[in-house]
Amino acid sequence: MDDPCRVRLELSFGTAEQARRAARALEPDNEGFVRTTLRGRRLLAEAEARSIPAILHTLDDYLACLAVVSRVDPDKGPGGE
């Protein structure tokens, strides 16, 4: 595959503060793999990889970490207030 695989997730939170806290909690796992941008109460996550299996692995890891963040502090999870 010549072109990299790209994925963009847009997650909506109850408040901008919740989005910011979730982004901070996910930051250590994202470095070098996922770029995160905050826009109000939305968290935008962008990832790129050389193959479909690689991008799926990155997304699986990211979403697993997000699930843990949501369970530890439900206010940090998407959609919640």
C-alpha cells in the first residue's frame, strides 16, 4: 500500500472541561501515534499508519484507553455530563 491509512475520530463530551480532562488522560498513550485537538467540547483524534492492520491496532488501543478513562471517571467519557 503506497498511501498511508488515515483515521479521524470526533468525540463529543458534555463540556469543554470534560474533553480537556479526557485528552490529558489519554496523552501519555498517544505520543507519536495519535494527534489530538480540542475544539470546545469536542476532542478530535487523528491517526496515520502504513497499513490497515496497523491503523486498526492503533484505534483499538486508543479506544481501549478511552474506555478505561470513562470507567475510572464517567465525567471524562464521551457524551457524558
